[in-house]
Amino acid sequence: MKIQRKACVLFGAAALLVPLAVLSILGGGAGFASPQQAGGQAGYSVSMSPMGAVHFKQVPQRVVTLDANYNDMLVALGEGKKLVATGYRGNDFDGFYKDLGVNPNYDARRLAYLSSGGGTGIDKEVFYALHADVHHIDPLQLAATKGWSRADVDEISRNVGPFFANRYSRDNNYEGKEPYQYYSLFELSARMGEVYRKADTIAQLKAVYEEMVRQIQAKLPPPERRPRVGLLFYTNGRFTPYSMDHGGFGQAQYRDVGARDAFASIAADTYGASGGRGALLDKEGLLAIDPDILIVPFAIYPASQSATSRVDYDLLLKLRDDPLAQRLKAFRNSRVYPGGTPLQGPIFYLFQIEMAAKQIYPEIFGPYRDDRNYPRKEQLFDRRRVAGILNGNTAANHP
């Protein structure tokens, strides 16, 4: 097996790779300036790591995000219209909302963007111009970004609005020395629900999630009979393995459906291991592992959006005609699929669990369709029930 180390890889605009700095911030983010914390002020407080308790005088009206999973949380809470800026172009996908017949209430073409891509170019002055009531950006993540410091984050928090987000629960890979708590996706979403005073909405979506996962897991074959799934990126003719076993909500859908990780034996060389960028496999290296199924993360984004993994996925499919690559089981059996985004909120999560179940176990849950136009009997969760929840139907929790 040939494995080549590489220093840095950026997989499209959907991924944010920022340098991690050791920040001398006391437990739970208490070292950041915290004028937002309650001290006899009217309003309410919501606590989450790494910020600690964040005080809100009222429900936020102008909202800025960095990572797209917070956009999905806003849509789930019916607060998409409050989004004035987000991190990156190309991170937006509205297909799932169309499938539900719901309006995200924001137009990605009209949003301001904090970065031109690559994790650089986030200008402090933009925060002043946006004048947001809350920034759904992890303060530790921002303080470790090029051109930023702890003092800069303190300044924006003090002069513009507080920060409220937890980035490193996505892959459980925070490397700083401060105490840092990891959350599941629904735990994060529940705290967002508290910020917008809509905790019941998240509780209802969680009930849909739990019911679906319960039904899926009850039908799974024994672990030894499940296919071996390889998550990978394909760039410039090379493969980067991406383990699903590092933890965090970014790949939680695969764990929910009991997927076997084809790259478990080289977990230390996969993307995200110990915060690393992973290794490069050539065709011989991938063939030596020979996953039963290949899935390309982030490929859900349309190929019309520049620098997305969908473009690389389409190039990967062309290897079906390559003399060596066509020997892979996944190509021989037509088991190469586009994967969902690790930048998932609660709505994306429901659809991406269904995607994973159908891609890995089509004989049990029905074959995967790229257009997701499944007959109702093949849908693994009730679209009308979810749409009812998102539209504020309090009875929607009961199918």
C-alpha cells in the first residue's frame, strides 16, 4: 500500500480548515470578554461550551453564522429570515427544504459572506458593518483563525454582539488546553432552540429522529454481515480516506445506521485523525483495502457550485473505465455514491440518515435515488410530519 503524507488539503468551500492555537482562556470560555452575561439585566441566559452563560436581552433579530449547520438550525426554528451573513459561498443546499415543501426564508444569493474561501479573509470590520445581535461562531475557532486574536473576539463580543456556537463537536477534535464540552447535534440544536425560545420545535424533531433510527436499527443485519463503507475524497487523482469513527456529529448518520468503517485499520492516517489532514492513497493503496461501498462526503452540493466535492465525485465515477480502479468492488457492483455534508443541522440530519441507510442497505430500505423522489412507502421518515413541525403545527409530533 502506498501512502503519501500531505501538509494541507482543502476540500472545497464546504470545509473550513483553520489553524488551532493554544489560547489562555479559562474554563468554558470565561476568558473572553462577557458583557452579555446576566447581572441583573432583563432577558434570559443560555449556557453552552465554550462560551459559558450568554445573556440575551431579547430574541436575536439579526444573525450571523460561519458554518452552514447553524443555517440549518435557524431554518428548523423558523428563523432563517434573520440570517444576514454566513461564512462561505457554495455551502448552501436547499434540496431538502424543497423536498419538505418548506421555505428556508433566506436567499443565499443575497447574503453577505465572511470569507472568500480557504479559511482566510475574515475581516473584523465586516462584523461592525453587519451589526448582528448574535454571532453563531465558536469564539475559540475564530480566535484561532488567521488574522484574529482573543482580543479581537472580545472586542466584537463587547461592541457588537455575543458569540454562541460550538464548532469542534462536529468531529470532537478540539486541541486547545481549555475545558471543552462536545455535544450531539440535537444537544446543540436544543441550545439554539433556547436562544430563539423554541425548544419544543427541536424536541419534536428529535422525536422523529429517534423513531427513525429505532426502526432502522431494528432491521440491520449482524455487524459481520454489513458491507464495509469507505468515506473518501478524490482530488487530483488521489484518494484521502475519511474515517467515520472519530466521533462528532459530522458523520453521525453513518454510526446511526451501523456502518462498518472500511478504513478502521488505518484510522490514524485518515482525514481528521488527531486534527490531521489525512494521508493520500493511490489506486493500489485503495485496492488493497477494497471497500464494498465508496461515498464522497460533501458531494450533495450541486456541481454547478464551484469547488464542491460533487465535481470530484463526478470525476471519480469516470474511473469505472480505468483498468486498475475498475477492479474495486464498489465499481464492479455500482456502489459509489455522493455523500452528505458534515455541516448538518437537524433537517439535513434526518435526510442524510435516510441517504446512508439506502446507500448501504438498499435491499432492506430501498435503493438510493439522487433526486430523493421516493414513493411514500420508501421514505424512512414522514415528510408531512416534519413539515408540520417546521411550520409551527404543535400537533405535528403525532403521526
